[in-house]
Amino acid sequence: MYSTGMTKPTTLAIILAGGTGTRMGNPTPKQFLPLYGTNTAPQNTVLYHSINAFANHPAISHIAVVCHGDWFAQCHDVINTIQTTTPILPVITGGDTRQQSVYNGLLAVEHIAPDYVLIHDGARPHTPPDLIDRVTNALHKGADGVIPALPATDTLKTNTGNTITSTLNRDQIVHAQTPQGFAYTAILSAHQTAPPNLTDDASVLAQAGGTVQWVTGDPANIKITTPHDLQNNSETPMTTPQKIPRIGQGYDVHKFTDGDHVMLCGVKIPHTKAFTAHSDGDVALHALTDALYGAIAMGDIGRHFPPTDPQWQGADSAIFLQHAVDMVANMGGEIGNVDITIMCEQPKITPHAPTMQQRLSELMKIPTHKISIKATTTEKLGFTGRGEGIATTATVIVFVQGY
Ligand code: CTP
Ligand code: MG
């Protein structure tokens, strides 16, 4: 057990993506199928969501993904879209069975020698953070092995063919989920002595004499196994986390130079000045684009469109907005509403606001009543007050499923 003042233990999450999903019956392994709808972007795959549950989780120090050798390219695409400060180790090649894949994973992280490992099915995309806390907290209290599980609710029978042979005592049965947590050295040595084809790691530890505890799992934490599970995902509230709101804000400033118009919210506005900028200088679209990236924690405009890249010289800033809008859509997200404030003495914004709303509605594919455009002077104070440039803020809400 560790307490404040002691060094925080290292806990490595091994995510298993080495299977081929025979029961799903799709040529693409289930972990690379879209979780929501039909969008095949890496951010919408089952695996993305399974890994993302561990990314940035405070109890997790490293992530390692085990993948079938034929699917490395897809696995890299998924990993590369995850925004995290939690290190993700090079992808590990899986084995012929789940058990073999876990063993490969455990061996491949020997150089890290973590205190604990959490072993998780890459086909389980709905793992809430508090479930990870329950497993790691029980490990920190000294358990050899910990699994999240749910008590059985149906009456359970044994059978031989069509004949029921007995009724089990339901009070003694729980349904095992993942992530399953272990002291690293204990589970590594248990795997070295395990008979083949055990279907989880708790049974691997148990056969080596270890004691396994259980903590409360989560009904949403299902393992995607058959086509029914994916269909259910978009329909059944129990297996689908509700869309959650995420807020984003953006701020941008552009300086004036000589000229005869400015671009604001994608609309050309006659003015006695123009913007000094690498792109078309549309300060309002830039703030809005950053707000959208911010809402899905996907960096900022400079990361996606570096100002040092000559191809964006004079670019139509609608391209940037479109990219951010597409990223939100690729995550199954919906834009709730947008509120923009443009700060300048001149030009006057209000007469152009309806045209701006219309243009943003086209670019963002949301109705104009969800788009607010406001303007303010800064009482002749500061750089905007002196007419040296324009500043803009933007705030957005997006609704994103399970993210
Ligand atoms: N797994 C693995 N290596 C294997 C087999 C399975 O890493 N050789 C992983 C799967 O990718 C999945 C998890 O273990 O994330 C649970 O296994 P399962 O649900 O059985 O997945 P599949 O083996 O892919 O599916 P199926 O049994 O239907 O073929
Ligand atoms: Mg399997």
C-alpha cells in the first residue's frame, strides 16, 4: 500500500488488440470497427475509445497496445489520434490466443518493470475512470489481483446439450470484466506456469496460487463481441454513455495594415484597413476554430496549420474552420451553439452580423439560431481602441459521445 509521501507507483495499462473477432464475423477485427454509426475515422473506432479511457488517467503511468501483426498500420493510426501526456509504448505483436498476447505484452514491458499492470480488452470501449480508480485503489491496498465484476442477475444453469443439469447458486457468481489489475512480477510469473487457453488473467493468477479480489464493475463496460453489441451501442441507453457537453473557447488578434477590406466570419467587409496575417487574417474564424479544437482537446490552429508552412499563405480561413468541424463530426460530436464577440472600433459589425451568421451556418452545418455574433468597442482603450487591430473571442458547446 502506498500513502502520501511515498513514491507514486507505476501502473502500466496493457490494451489487447491482437484478436481477429471471429464471432463478429467482419473481415475487419472488431476493435477497428466504428463504435458509433458508420464513420470509419480512427477517433471513432472501438480501440480508440478503449485506449482513451486510460490516456491521461492519473493512476496510469504508461500505456502499451498489443496488436495483431496484420493490423499495425491501423493501430498506429488510432494511437496517433489520441491526445495524451501518458506515454504510449511502441506497439507489441500479439499471439495466437488472448493469453499469448498478454504474455507478449508483459514480456515487452520488462524494461519498464512497472509496479502494477492493468490488462484490458481493446474491445471494451466504455470503461469509466472511476472503475479504473476502484481497481488501482484495491491494488494499492495490497491485493494480488483485482477484477471489476458485476453480480449475476439471471438464474444460472448448467447444461449438457439441450438438457439442463443443475442450477447454480447465483450468489456465488459474478461476471468478470476488464481492466484486471495485478502486481507486475506476480502476473508475469503466473503466465510462465499457466496452462494454455485461459480466457482471463485472473484465472492465470489463480492457477499459480494468487488470490483475486473483485470490485464493482460497470454495466456499460461491455466487451464488444457480436454484431448485436455494436448495433445495441447506438440504441441501448444501458450500453451507450449519453452525449456529454464539452465547452471550448478561442481568442485571436490580428493587426491592421493598409488595405480596403477585412474578412470576418468568412464575410468580406469593406474597411479602410486590412489584416497583416499569414492567411486571410479572419480573426473571428480563427477564434472559432480554436474554440472547436479546444472543446475536443485537439490542440489549436497553429498545430494543425503551422504558420511557417507556405501553403497557408493567404489561405481562406474557412479551410481551418472546416477541419475543426470535421474533427468534431468524426468523433460523433454535434455542435450545440456558438457565441462570438468581435472587439473593435471600426468597422461596424452589427450590420454584417446576419450575413456572418448565414456564412457560419453554411460552414458549420448548424442553423443560424445556434450562432450568435456580438460586437463591442473597447471604449477607445488598448490596441483595439486605438484602431490598431481586431480581437475576437469565441465560445462553443459540443456534445460528444463517451469522450
Ligand atoms: N485478443 C488478443 N489476442 C488474441 C485474441 C484476443 O489480444 N490472440 C484480444 C482481443 O483483441 C480482445 C480481447 O483479447 O480485445 C478479448 O478477446 P475476444 O473478445 O475473444 O476477441 P477476439 O478473439 O478478437 O474475438 P473472437 O473470440 O470472436 O475471435
Ligand atoms: Mg477470442
